[in-house]
Amino acid sequence: MKEPNGATPKNGSAPGGRMSVISSGTSMIGNLCSDGVIRIDGEVFGDVSANSVTVGQTGRVDGTVHAKEVIILGCVTGSIDGTDVHIESTARVQGDVRHSVLSVKPGAQIDGLFERAPLRQHEAMISAELNLSRAAASFNRLAQSIN
């Protein structure tokens, strides 16, 4: 899948074929967690956790983004926590960015602080956050099945 700017996203092939997409025109309220790839072209009002997260040009996240790979072309209001973070020229970010590897294209609008973390320490932290998000999601499913 090509981006509107002609670029091919790095996360185009999800491990095991697991890609979740929030399409343009779709809004979601609540936290989103996956052990694969998430692409957001619609709106998410909540935290997003995955191995790879792409917020497309029409995408918007109002919450924290946690992933090993983060690609932002749209709008994020909240912190970004990723090992490998790419902020493209069409991006608008209001929040702090914690990263090991960072690229920011000219034209990107960012209102927040950058914090570089050592790669091994950051990868361990991201893995722990993903595991915590998965556990919380499992707990919520169990609680809903009981009710």
C-alpha cells in the first residue's frame, strides 16, 4: 500500500499477516492493542500499542502511541514512545516523543520535547508496555464476558 505522498510504508507487510486498519471515516473510542501492525486513517480516541503503528495523512490519534516502529503522517495529540520513530512532512504532533532512532521531515509540525533512550533499554521498555497493554485488554474482555 502506497502513501498519498508516493512512499511505501516500512511496515507494509505485517508479521503473520496481522494488520489492523482503522479506515478513514471511522472513529474509535478506547484503547487499541495488537501484537502486529496497526494503520490508522480514521480517528482513535485512546492509547494505541502495537509492534508497528502508522498514522496515515487522514489519521488522528488522541492518546499515547507505543510501538517499536512509529510512522506519523497525520495528527497525534499525546506522547509517542517508539524505538524507531519517523515523523513525515504532513505530520502534526502535540506531545513528547521518546525514541532510540528518530527522523523528522521538513514541514512536520511538532509541539513537544524529544527524549532519546538507549536502544536496548528502550526496546525492553516498549516490550513491557506492549505486554501490559495486552494483559489489560485480556482483563477487559474477561470482565465483559462475566457481565
